[in-house]
Amino acid sequence: MKTIQKTLALLLCVLMLAALLAGCAQQQKTAESTPAPSEKSETPDTQPTTPAAEATPAPAEESGTRTITDGLGREVEVPAKVERIVTLGNASRMAVYLQLQDKMVSVANGDQSSSMFMAYGVYNQELWADLPVVASGGYGEINPEAIIELDPDVILCTYEEDIVANIEEQLGRQVVAAPQGTLFAEDYELALRVFGEACGVSARAEAVIAMIHACLDDLDARTSGLEEAAKPLCLTAAATFRGGHGITGVYSDSAILSAINARDAATGLADRPKGVEVDKEQILAWDPAVIILDAGNLALVKDEYAEDSGFFQQLSAVQNGQLYQWPNATANYTNVEIPLVSAYYAGTLLYPEAFADVDFEAKAGEIFDFFLGHADYLQLLNEQGLGYGPFSLED
């Protein structure tokens, strides 16, 4: 009997132990299939219905556009990447300075001219030969249908606010506007910066501005300490403004002469640097020691000499052989590279000692190469008789 009781007790223990082990195994399995408290578990009621990327708008740069402030202080939206450019006004010249000529899909009035005084276009005639002319009328007049058909990424222009508003109304879209630029002035720098930012070439715009300042600083350093009494009186004549002029067309407050601190005979004739027509008596009263003429208008001066040689013979500059020529600084708006070279040329004429260490041809090549991508522009000018040098009324 006792033996039977012991056997039953042992069997009961074995059964209880098996049950206990089975319960532990089930508990471990349940624990493994249940997320830990630190893990996120979302029920169907809390799960998002759209991806996060769709819920949050992408930044402007990622969506393909940028917003810039143009030269009129307006916010203008432009593509993040610019490949197709329409230029109006003086913007074509600035586009070349910014090395954007291969992205131009049109040209404006005069851009395809073969004039040597429009240096920005001389080396791009073949590149632009088949481009449509979208601004061939008067100032600010455009062909809106042609521009719309070209579908440009940006339209760059150098017009005033009222003209810009009229252009935008015709096109049904914004344009990037900037000043046409005053030679060696801040508004020219503003235009370069605005167009550079609009087209994604701000670094090049800053390099162009730095080059201008480097030349102007060098010119000023060479001439600012010279005594006024030692400076010859200089006149820049045969000026180009609203067409060509003869000897009585002069540049008032010439920016080129100002860059070398010269004694400018035609100072204070206007409220700003510009071309002005004066009479012969005024030129005789000034009697400048040196006269520099625009090369594009030399034929007009020779015609005047043929009609009234007596007037010319009274001038000290003529008597002393101090008549010179340089390329026109203005042709279809204002150049920068030609006036910088002209300032170095005038410096060598007026202050030879201050510029004794300057190799003029090398300096001209450096400037032309930087702005135009070609160092031989001085040679092209000279080959056509439009460069720098003495001028004779009787040749």
C-alpha cells in the first residue's frame, strides 16, 4: 500500500512539473511576439495616409526655382539652372562679360553689328549668326511673339521701370531688370551682380567687378599724387553720343580722364559725364595741350579741317603735334574693356614717367583677354586704323 502511495505522489509531481514548464514556454513566446514599450507601434487609426515627402513641401531650390532681387528692387523668380537667355538693351554686352554668350537664344538691336567699337560682339558673330533678333525697333521695343516662342529661362534687360512694366505686360511674365550701367560707376556693378545671380554665375560677376577695381586702383595710385601744375590740359573730342560728332563734340567730365586724375578741359558742362556739343570759340578758349579724338569720327574732323583749317591751326595741340586717337568708348551702350585700355593709353601720353613700367600692348591684351576671351583685340583695332596713336589732319 505504501509503495502504491509513493508511486502516485511521484507521478503527481512529474505532471505538475510538466505543466509548469509548458506555461513558461507559452509566456516566453508571448513576450517575444509583443513589441517592447520603447518601440513605436501604430494602430490603423494613427498610421499616416500619405508619405512624409508629400506632406512637407520641398525647398525652393529643390523644386527648380529661386527668388532673386533685381536691379529695380523687385523679387523675381528664376529657374535654379539657367540654360536659355534672352537679352535686351545692354544685357548682351554684360552677358559676354559674364561668359554667357553661348546660352543666348536671341540677340537685340545692334548685337550682330560688325562695328569694332562693339567689342563684345566681334568674336561672337558666327555664334550669333542664326539667332533671331527680338528687339529691333526703338528703345525698349520688342517682338513679344518671338520671345515667347523661344521659351527662355530668363529675360535680362537694362530698361527703366515703366518700360519694364510694359515689356512684362506684353510677355505675360517677369523679366530680370538692371541699370544699363554708367561707366566705372556702382550701377554697372549692380547690373553685373543682378545678372550674375539670375544666371548662376555670381562668382564670375564678382571677378569682373574685381578686375575693374584692380585697374582703376592701379591707375589712381600712379596719378593721384601728381601735381596739378605739371599736368597738361587734355580734351576728349569727336565724341560719340546720339551719333558721331566732329571736333566740337566733346566729353564733359570724361570718366576715362577722371580715372587717371587728368586735367579735363571739358569739366562741369553737364550734371553728369556725357557728350556735349560746344562751339569752336570755347575750344579756342580752352586751348588744350593734348586732344584725343574718337577714331570712329576722324573723317568728320578731317572734313571740318578741309573747310576751316585756320581754326585748327590756332590750337596748341595741333601746332605741337599733340593730336591723338583712341577707339570709341560708346557704341550701342557703354563698353568697359575699351575705356580701361584707353585710360592706360592716356596715362602713357600725359604722364610717361608714372607709366614708364607699363607695357601698353601687354596690358591691353590682358584686359581684352579677361573681358572678351581674346588677347588680340588691340591688333584687330590697329589693322583697321581704329586703334591708339597719333593723328594727322592732313593724311
